[in-house]
Amino acid sequence: MPEDSEKSGKPEDGAGTVGDGLAPVLRPVRAGNGFEEALEQILQVVRLGLVPDGERLPAERVLAERLGISRVTLREVLKVLQDQGLVESRRGRYGGTFVLPRPTDAGGSELRRRIAEVDIEDVLRFREVLEVGAAGLCAAHGLPDARADRLRGALAGTRDAPLAEYRRLDTLFHLTLAELSGSPTLAAQYAAVRASVNDLLDCIPLLVRNLEHSQRQHTALVEAVLEGDADGARETAREHCAGTAALLRGFLA
């Protein structure tokens, strides 16, 4: 990533504070989903045109302080934006991270077509309700050994999944949790909303940092369920859904 601009000898826009135009968008993130929420916010800055094409984002120090994250996490966020062709890193005396013109290729048109009729917020809210409910039910009612083994097996599948298979096995893990809740109606509704979630996920890149974070949340969720900690299971599921929602809003909203 670029050298810190405060070392470059050239004053940088926003060297001390985030400019007024960015202040409504950039705010401290929650600890549980720092990477995902920081990515969502900086994507909003870029997508809303708050930093014009060709102009420089605020210094890494400023962004990290404003978002309440480490520079390591911020650089991972900026690397994602660079990989997506939204920003570029320039080194040297006048370096920094610069916003690139938005691509207008056929891929972008296809993405817009696929999500044009999807109410993203409705899908995300319904998914959260169902996942949080399923997690709480599984933990509160307990899982017999055979069902507990099924949940552990689904978790192991996501842990060992190659990148190309991750989303399929991630879907299977969540469907298993919904089925084990003991409510066929909940499981059926979850399967339907998960199909919509997957359509949205197919429109954004697979991010290794996010997958690693999701896997830790999966593990914590299974532990809470198997320990009968209904409150912990619900809170972990809610946080997990919030992380995915932050990415989807950032890329698609």
C-alpha cells in the first residue's frame, strides 16, 4: 500500500481531520465486523462520488483513526478496493490512494440487471430474523448427539472448503442450522431467502479476510449452540448477518 502521506513532505487533504463531505459517512465501526463495516463505508465514499475521480482519499492515519481500526485492517480494505479497480495506490512524494473512474463495462450492466428487482434491505432483514431465530431455537432446545454431529460436520465442511466451493458449503452450513431448529416452516423460509442472498453474494467478490472472519463466527455460533447458550448464539448469528449485510450494502446499495 502507499507510503503514509504525512511522511511525504507534502500537506495532504484531510491530514488532520476527515473533510466535512466525508464526515456523515465515515464513523467508528463496531469491533465485531471492523473489516466489513470499514469496507462498506469507504465503498460508500467512492460510490457516492464524495471523493472525485482522480482525487486522493484522506491519509491512512486519518482514515484509520476516524473508523477506529488498525492500519493493517485499513490496508486490507484498500487492497480490496484496488483489486476491484476502484482505487489505485501511488508511491512517492505525492503518493496516496486515488479514486479511479467507475468502470462502465458489461459486467456492471449485468450486475445491475440481476439486482434491479431485489429489495436488498428486505432480504437482509428477513435473513437476519430467520438466522437469529434458528440459532436461538437450536441452543435453547438442545441438539441430540446425532444432530450435534451434523452441525459439527457442516462447520467442518466450511473450514476445509477450497475457495471455489466455499459459498456452496457455507450455504449448507446455514441450511443445516435452520433445519436443526425443529421448525420446518422456518427451514423452508430460510431456504427461500438464502437463494436471494446467494444471488446478491454472487455479485460481489470473495474476500479472504471476510471468509476467515466468517469462519470464526461460525465456530463461535456452533460452540454457543452446543453449550445451550441461546443468548450467545443469537448475538453471534446477528453479528454474522450484520457483517455480510455491510459488504452487500457497500458493493450493491
